[in-house]
Amino acid sequence: MEGLTLSDAEQKYYADLFSYCDVDSTKKVAANGRVLELFRAAQLPHEVVVQIKELCGAKRLGYFGRSQFYIALKLVAVAQSGFPLRVESINTVKDLPLPRFVASKNEQESRHTASYSSDSENQGSYSGVIPPPPGRGQVKKGSVGHDTVQPRTSADQQEPVSPVVSPQQSPPTSPHTWRKHNRHPSGGNSERPLAGPGPFWSPFSETQPVSSAGDAVWAGHSPPPPQENWVSFADTPPTSALLAMHPASVQDQTTVRTVASATTANEIRRQSSSYDDPWKITDEQRQYYVNQFKTIQPDLNGFIPGSAAKEFFTKSKLPILELSHIWELSDFDKDGALTLDEFCAAFHLVVARKNGYDLPEKLPESLMPKLIDLEDSADVGDQPGEVGYSGSPAEAPPSKSPSMPSLNQTWPELNQSSEDTAIVHPVPIRMTPSKIHMQEMELKRAGSDHTNPTSPLLVKTSDLSEENKINSSVKFASGNTVDGYSSSDSFTSDPEQIGNNVTHQRSHSGTSPDNTAPPPPPPRPQPSHSRSSSLDMNRTFTVTTGQQQAGVVAHPPAVPPRPQPSQAPGPVVHRPVDADGLITHTSTSPQQIPEQPNFADFSQFEVFAASNVNEQQDDETEKHPEVSTVEKASDSASSLRVAKTDSKIEEKTAASAPTNVSKGTTPLAPPPKPVRRRLKSEDELRPEVDEHTQKTGVLAAVLASQPSIPRSVGKDKKAIQASIRRNKETNTVLARLNSELQQQLKDVLEERISLEVQLEQLRPFSHL
Amino acid sequence: MAVCVAVIAKENYPLYIRSVPTENELKFHYMVHTSLDVVDEKISAMGKALVDQRELYLGLLYPTEDYKVYGYVTNSRVKFVMVVDSSNTALRDNEIRSMFRKLHSSYTDVMCNPFYNPGDRIQSRAFDSMVTSMMIQVC
């Protein structure tokens, strides 16, 4: 074995390596374990390793002594440098770079140190030593730089070796150089990316012989195309042999570029392996691309015209068709020019293609240029700490119309936004009964039990009435309803009456859907005022009886009273004379049973009035005409009753209203007619008075309240009271009307709901 | 929907022609070829007028028993010819126009590619995919 002359750096390096491998500190390293690992890390073809081992004499010895180890290392360096493995080369090769070893962080570091930089300068600090710090590599930079040149010249010799061994996966090698390259600009930076892919290197190291800065080795390896292409990119005339041939250019820049390209390619692989995204551009790559961009277009925010780009990419020696496709992919806005982002994407695609990746059909997302708004990072290519292409500059397409990419391409963000805007929010269709309506009904029911809740109920009623699109009449009714209710409440201390009111309301509202548009309460003549109310009450009462509301106590009695009418008027007439009768009337008024006989008494007279009433009640339901007569009778009777009470209270017909009523009451037959008519007309005018119970309640309230009225009421007071009563009755009438209408609305809504449900059920069948 | 799509250069040689893979594709080629006469006729009809006044969409060039041929000319005298199946009655004029518009825009994209030499055959994959989308039968 020849004497081995090592430089100081080499000496140190080898010593460190030996100590690293010499686990047992026996000064003898067995040809296994770390040594093997080291040799594997050297990324040399197996045959080369065998050759090295043989040459260094370890084979003979069976182990690696220090000298053998050193020789082996030297031979590794020789092999990595691309020189033929010969014993003489140990000493003949001048300024051999330190052997590089992969698959370890340290190695990567050393690789970085031995890398080149984007600058044309060759740092070439190879120190791929495991332990040595990066600085060591730096030291070797200069030497490596030269070495890179030299190996190239003898690259051809290495060709036969490497191509045989190297698989088609070129990229892994380039990352080494890439890392080296990266290391130069930012010492600390490079280590970071290395740490990650560290573990990935081992698999690569086996397959990928480490390509030294000497392109010869690289060229021999799988990524021969990128290297030459890179070289060609470097403005050097492309060499004839594209594959596995080193470019003839000896420029450092070329070397750098080649390294960079290979590194880029490797970087791609590394990226793919580590991030599962083969298209992501790393910082180093991006830096390189940006620098290339600057050579063509100094302004980073500007464009590269198509022709210049064509020239540039043609140097990559890719077929025009592929270049055309790459252009199609990368020219995002289809303007025939490349922005920085587009250029980087195109470059990246070229590199990938060079390394054997198939071109995608669509531009990968990581290569898509982002819009300005989407990225906050002002990614200027010069920034070393660049995260990567994903953080690509927002300003990339500033001069270009940012909207174009969004229009032409499918941005995730834009897609989302467009999708959002395109989403038509379905308008919910209420399939359930109106809650308000339900609430109202509930409130109505509740309101019957409480005096206070009537107001909210009334309010809700008013709302519903508005929903019904009924005219102001309804609102008026609702408004009056409030008063009516309150008045009724105030009048009626009897919850039963209220209940009756409520029930009657319900019944009425449900039964008289046709009673629409309650006319404004006509000016009631005073005497008829009370009567009308009573009449209405009776009418409504009978109406309710006609309806299905059997729950109302007052309804059933409507029929029986018929036979009694003859008797009723009599006693009714006489009653007013009797205060007790009044009281009894008052007490029994809510019952309405005694009233009906009275009413029935007027049936014969009612006939005349009924005819008139019927004519006027054309719009009413069928039930109403029938009932109306009875109603009229009852109403008239009730009104009579009221009138009687009034008269009784008034002692002697002081007020005009009571006088009328009394007039009407005394003659019984004739007076009731006009009175009835008046009343009936009034009733008709209040056709919507369905709230019989209300009327009843009001009447009862009136009756009840009347005793409370101080006896000493002058005519004025009487008149006022009468007017008040009238108004209240009007209110109650309107309130009744309102409730009835609401009931109608509720029914209609329910019908609608049922129809909609049916429609929904039927709909699926329609599509069959 | 389209059975055959062709892009003819100014000098009346085809830059791109593609038809639904059926037997006797030559028939479509022949139809396109014969349609060129009709196109020229339509162009020359308003030849005196300015090119701007000429509408790009030429409409139905001529119908045959089974097919209808539509034409479209760009301002640079590049012609698009489309053959559609006559049985496809759902195809309206508007749709044909939109298809031609798409063709035109894709063609301009191809032109913008610096690696494309005018006069070469159109080998753009994007263009191919666009034409494929037009030729896919909607059934």
C-alpha cells in the first residue's frame, strides 16, 4: 500500500471518521457496522465500494486499520470526484475533495458546506464528514471549487461506472448539492431542511451514488439529463450528448447550475418524500429560479416575454412539445408572458421533467401563482428565508390582471367564494301552523282565564289580523277587540262568561268564515243600542248553537227556548218592572237560556225582520240566515232585556236609548219590529258579530254593571253610559269579528299546511 | 355534440382536425374540405366590406342528410369548421356559437404559447381536452 499523503483537513476528517467508526476503540475498524454504513453513505456504487475495499487492503486484512481506513476514505473521495479508482490515484489526485457521505445529518451538513451557492461561485465545501462541523466544509470550499472543475474533465471515465449502477432516480442526488448550495447563503438555514429529510437519505443513498460537485459522477447517475440541461441552461452551448454526458462547460456557474439543477431535482424528490408533494418548490429552488428570472428580467415584478422564455427553456433540451405543454400549464393568465410565479412554476416543471417526472395535466396547486390578496407575505425572491413556493409572492401578478387567474383557473379560495355565492339558501317554508296563530289561540284560551292576558292576546290577534291582509276593518276590530275584551272583562266578573266568550269566539270564528269585512259599527240609536247588543248576542248565540261548538253551554239551549218565546216576552216585559227580574235576568243572562224563550217570542215578528235581515245577510253562511232569525229574535230579546234593565235602572226612560228600548219593549209586537229592524240592521251592520258569547258577556257585564251604576244618574249620565255601552258593544262585536276571522285564518292555514304536506308526499312520486 | 372539429389555417390547410372515432372518419375530413369552399364563398361575399364588419360566426354552411356543417372565421382568416349530427335537434344556434367561441379562445391560448409556431399542427393538450369536451355526447 502506498503511502498516503493527506492534507491537514483530510487528516482531520479521516481521523474523525475513523474514530466514528472505531466504536471499540481498537484502532481497527471491522468491515461492517459503521464502516459499511459509511461506505453506503458515500453513495458509491457497490462495485466501487468493493473496489475501494480491495484497494485499501482491508480485504486482505479483514478489517479496516487506520491506514486502510484512510486509504478507503481517500478512494471514496476519488470515486466521488469521478476519478478512476486506482491505487495511484490516492496520491496523484490533487486537491481531492473530502469524501462525502450521506444518510446522516452530519453528512448533510457537510454536504451543505460542500455545496455551491446560487452565485456562480463554487463553495464546494464537501466535507461530508459525519462529525465535522459545517465549518470544516467551509474550509474546503475553495478546494472543492477547483475540484469540481477538474473532475469534470475526467468525467467521462466515470461514466461507465455510474450509469450502470445508478438507477433512474436521479433526484436524490441533487438535493445533496442543493443542500450544499443552500448552505452557502445561509449557514444555519440549510441544516433545517436537511434534518427532515435526513432519514430519507438512507434509502436514497443506496440507490443514489452521491454526486460530487464533480458532475462526472452525477452525470453518470440517473439524473444525467437535468445536469446537462442545467448546464445548457447556464448559457453554455449544450453538449451533444444529452444523456449521461457532462456538459463541456467548465464554468463554475455551470457547475453551480448543474448542481443546482440536480439539487433541485433531488430537492423535488426530497420534498416529495418528506411532504408528499412532488411539486412543491423549496426555498433553495425558488431562490435559484428567482435568480434565473433576474437574469432575464431584472424587475422581479415584471414579465418575461414569451420569446425570451422560449429561448431560455429551449436550452433545457426538452422537446418542444413538452415545453409547449409546460408553458400551457404555467402561463396562468394566458397572456404570453411569465411573471415570477409563472416562471418559477415553469422552471420547476422543467426540472421535474428533466428528472423523469411526467408532466401533469393540470398545474399542481403548489405551483399555482397566488393572487395578491391571498398572500400577505411579500415574497421577493431574494429573501433567503423564504418558506417556499406556497408562500409565493402576493405581488407576483401585480401588473397582470389578478382577476384573470381567478377566472381562468380554479382557485381554491375563489372556488369557495364562488360556491358560496352560488349557493342559494333555501327559503324555509313553514309547514307547521303559524306559531303566532297557535300562540294566539292559546292566548285566547288563556285569556279566557285571565283578565290581563287579553291584551297580549289582543295584540297578537291584531297581528294575525294584519297577516290576514284584511283591511283596516279588521284592525279596527282588533283594536276594538282590545277595548272590547277589556270592557268585557271589566264588565264580566264572571269567568264563566269569559269562558263563554272565548268558546263562543272560537266557535264563531270557525263557523263563520264568510263573515268578513266587519263594517264599522253604525251609529246605533240609543234605544237600540242595548237591544242590538242583546240581539247580537242572541244571534251569535244561536249561531254558535248551529256550529259544532257543543262545548258551549249556551248553545244547546238555543233550541229549547223556542216553545217558550210566547211566554218569554211576557215575563220579559214585565220583568223590568221588577228589579228582581232584572237581577235574575242579569244572573241568568249569561245562561241565555231564559233569554231564548223571550227571543223566540219574537220569532213571528222576527220573520219580517228576518227577511230583511236575510236579504242583508246574503254574504253570511247558510247557517246564519237560519240562525240569524233566531239570533235576531234572541238579540232582540236580549236587547229588550237590556232595554228593560236599562229602563228599570233609569226608573223612567230618561235616556233616549232606553226609552226606545222601552218603547220597543212595551208594545212587544209592533215596537220590537222597528226596534228589531233597527237592531237587525245594526246587527247586519255588524255581521261579523260572531262572538255571541262576547255579546252575552257584554250584555251581562252591562247588566251587572248597571246595578253598580249609581242610581242618581241624570239623563246626561245615562246618555254617556249608553254611549259607552254602545262603544263597548261595538268593540266587542268587532273583537268577536276579529277572533272569528282569525279562526278562519287558522283554518285556512291548516288547510294550506295539509295541502302542502300532501304535495310533498306526492312530489317524490312525480319524479318516478 | 360535435361530431368533427377542424381548424383550418389561412392557407386552407388543416391545423387541427379531430372527429368522433367512427368508421370512415375520412368522410368527415372530406366534408370539412368541401365546406371550405362554402366558407370562402361566404367570406368573399362581404369581401369588399371591412373585415371588422364581417361577423365571425358564419352559421350553417351546408346540411347533408345526416350532418350539418357550421363555420366560423377569425379575423386572421383562420377557419373553424364543426360538423354536428343532424339528429341532435336539441342543438341550437346559440350553443353552436358558444362552442365556436370556446374554440376561438382556446385557439388564442394556443397562439399565445411561445413554443407554438404558427402553422404547426396544434398539439396542445389543453386544446385537445377542450375539443373532447365538446365532442362528448350528452346522453
